Amino acid sequence: MQIAKNGLGTTRPNPMVGAVVVFDDKIISEGFTSPYGGNHAEVNAINSVTNKAVLAKCTLYVTLEPCSHFGKTPPCSDLIVKHKIPKVVIGCVDDNPEIAGKGIAKLKASGCKVTVGVLENECKTHHKRFFTFHNKKRPYVILKWAETSDGFIAPKSKNKQEPVWITNTYSRQLVHKWRTEEQAILVGTNTAIEDNPSLTVRDWTGSNPIRIVLDRTSKLTTELNAFNNKAETIRITNTNIDYEQPIALQICDLLYNRNINSIIIEGGAQTLQTFISEGLWNEARVFIGNSEFNDGIKAPELKGMLISESKLQNDLLKIYAKD
């Protein structure tokens, strides 16, 4: 799985798979999924073996079931069969209806010994974006906000059309790293106006996410940073969704239909609370700074399972998973 993470943020909508080839109890090659349209992990691992004849005596370990259909590339299962790899160990089955056990069946039919379910839970967690997209028919949703030590996400008023920073530069750099890892990022109307965020990657190296901006009455002007030419922007107005109905659900449906498999919800408080209230989130990443506002806009109310807690100098980062 560590090898697979080399593909984070570049393989979508394909899963970021990792694979290793083992001969005589030694790893002789590794592979991870190339950027979308390129080779899958199994192909990269097999291609890295110089002496292909030795593959007939090897075991291939892979985090996800090898594909069995033609997409941008030929089926990985066909390549495994071609090289007569006798043993394949698979972390978890691919729930994509185009595959869903067909890759395993093809391998077994060729005489390959297939073992499924090794580190299965860990592999499913690793492929969380992919499985959420295919099983729940929506993107993997990450909530992110920063709040003061007294529980406010923003001051009641401010003088400039820019963010009021609660966190330090290290936390802000981490947020930019996160942006490179997810396919899209979303803010509400008030945040787009009052903070005028760019929603791009500047403090890290990587691709900008697709920007999603809620604009119920089409009041946002194209002079705002969210509409510059640094990244694609999707504006969601009352012509895209019915704002009188559950909003988060409609947004998730819209993004699913656009093949977007993960998104960060960055604000503001009302937008975040909407996703929380509708139960449409997977994890929440909450920074707590050491400053106080004494008054202002309260941070969202969240109930979830705390899965990690860490410090970035004077900032505290808590990460929650939905129960």
C-alpha cells in the first residue's frame, strides 16, 4: 500500500493500486498505477522484471483485483496469464461492476492459484475513494475547517475581502498538499465572496483540484479568484439543483455524474453543516488554533469517531471518521 500511494492524486478515476513481484522470497520488482490513461500497477511491476522467464516461478501481490476488461489499457489479468505467473495474492475484490470477480475468475481458469483477502481491511481503507464512488454512487467527502480555541470558524465581521488565518503556515501547507490528493474542492457563496479564495495549490507541488462553488442566485462575479484561469470551476446555481431540497445529496449526485470521486468541503460553516446534517461525509479534518475570537461564526457541530490527533507546532489537528 505504501507503493500504491505514489499514485495518490494522479490516477483518478482509476484506483491507486500497488503491486510487487516476489521470486524466491525476495521482491524483484514493484509497480504502482500510472497517471490516468497509463499502465496499471500490475503492468508496471511485470514490465520491471528484466528476465520475463522467471515470472513463471513468481508470486504477484496486488492491493486490488486485477482488471479483466479493456479500458484505456488492456486487461491486467490477460498479462498475468500471458506470463504464466502461478500465484497471485489479492488484497480485496474490485466492486466495479465491469470487474467484480471477473479478473479473479479469469486467473483461476488459467490455472493460477489465487488468494484473496490478505490485509483486506487495510486495502479497502486504502481504496476508500474508489469504493465509495462505486458502492455509494458519490464522491468520497472530506470536511475541512479551522477553528479557534474558543470554537469559532470566522470573526463576526472583518475589514478586508480575504481569509482571517487561524492556523500557522505549516498547517496551511498541509492543506495545499491535501488539495493535490483530491479531485475537487467546494466552498459556499459567502466564503467565495468574503474570503475570495483561489482554492488552488500554491504551497505544494501538484495539480489543482476542480473548484466547485455554490451560487444559488448567480450573484458571484467572475472577478473573484475562484473563477480565474488557474483551474476548472463548476458553478452550482438553482438551475443545477433545487435548493429547497436536500442540498448535499444533490451536489453528490451531480459530482458523481461528472465522474468526480473525491472532494474536500472547505466552507463556510453553513455549507459544512449541511453535509454533516445530511450525513454525507466520510472524514473530517479539523485544525484548532491557539487564538481566540471571543465572538463570531461558530464552528460546525460534528459527531464522529476521532481516529487521530497530532500537533503542527501550536496547531492541533484532529481527524474524525463518520460513525
